[in-house]
Amino acid sequence: MSVVPAQARPSGITGGSAPAKAAAPAGEAGGADVPAPLAAGARLFPALVAVYRAQLSRARVARIPLLFVATFQSVGIMVLMRGVVDGGAEARSVVAGSSVLVVAFVALNLLAQYFGQLRASGGLDHYATLPVPPSAVVLGAAAAYASFTVPGTAVTAVVGSVLFQLPMAHLWILAAVIPLSGAALAGLGAALGLLAPRQELATLCGQLGMSAALLLGVLPAERMPEVVSYARDLLPSTYGVEALARSFDAQPDWLAVGADLGVCAGVAVVSLAAATWAYRRAAVR
């Protein structure tokens, strides 16, 4: 009678040692997977700085030629208006309006086009996957685009002051006019680009906004109909224009300048909050 070796016996034959059970994989309890903990979301200020640097480096090559166009456009408008306006309050309005027009061209027009393109191409999905607050995305992009307006606005103000023989002693007020007007217009431009259902409409809204800044900001308010003056009061850049125009006086009314800048700051907060809400709304769709 032959004997079957132990290693050749079928699994159902007793007499051998029972096979050991395979160890349960690490991280499993009762057959259920335990998800790995998610990383903490980035804080607002570091995320804002990161988005600002990324947008600044990305738009540097593409936007600098457009900045030259905006500056050349504003200087050309002042040269044309030189044949119509001699001096006084009208000259101050022309120079201030042309300077702030550079801010409107970049912060309002280009930012509306950028966010419209970002929404149409699905680029918002990329930002939605990043652990950054929506406000950091909006504020970072707005700050990057507004930064491009600094040299063009300063050059336009200096050229206009020389052209119309205006004093330049208080041009330091640009350090407040540029960021506050830029923030107000950038928030408006971002909201228009994010709320527009199509990219073409976002571009159209940006162009219309810049045209409104041109007509209502550069042309002297004294020559406008009363109905148009009400629309001028609704434009955020108007208050930056008024603050800069008052600074050309020999004795500026600093209380009025501060009030105009305060309105700019308030509108900037509201417009950036609206742009953040529009970003949340567009990102979840």
C-alpha cells in the first residue's frame, strides 16, 4: 500500500497543518477602506501671493505690448484734446481721465477678457482643484493685472502735466489712485468676465466698460448733459479721476481727495466681493 506524500495531498485531506490565513492589508478594518486625510487648505495670504506671482509671470510677455498700446492711446487722446482745451479745470480733467484710462484698459477690459476666456476654455476647473480660497484667485489675478498699469499711468500723468503745463508737485497721489481705482475696476472686470455666458460677451462687456471710462472720465464734466452726469457718478473710475484732478490745484482740497479715494476703496471691496461670488458660481457649473 503506497503512502501519499504530505505536500501532494489535496486540500480537503486532513492530517496536514491548516494553511495560515493571509494577513489583512494595512489600513483596512472589517473590509472597509479608510480614506487618507486631506491636506489642509492654503491660507488666504500665501495663496494670494502664489496666484499673484503666477499671474504676473504668465501675463508679463503677453500684456506688456498691450500696456504700450494703452499708454499710447491715452497720450494720443491728450494731444487731440490739447487743440480743444486750453487749461484750467478742463485740462486737469483731461489729464486725470487719460491717466486713469490706462487703468481701465488693463484692469477692466483685459481682465474681463481673461476671465471670460478662462471660463470658456475650462480653466476654472484647474483652479477649482487647487486648495486655495476663491478670493485668492480673484484678488491675485486682479492685483497682477493692476500692477501692469503703474508705469503707463505714471508716464501719462507726467506727459499730460507737461503738455497742459500743470503742476506735478502732488503726483505722489498716484500711489493711492492707481491701486484703489485698479482694484475697483479689476473687480468689476472679473465679475463681468465670470458672469458673461459666452466669451464674446465678456469681451464686449470689457470694451463697453473701457469706452464708458473714456467718455465719462476724459471729457470734462462741465460739458456733459445732466443725465450723463448721473451715469458718471456710477462709474468707479470717476472718483479716482476726481481725486487726481484735485491734486493739480495749487492748494488741493485734501478732504475732498480723501473722500473720493474712500469711495474708490468702498467700491473696490464691493466689486471684488462680487467677483469672488461670481467665481464660486462659475466654478461649480
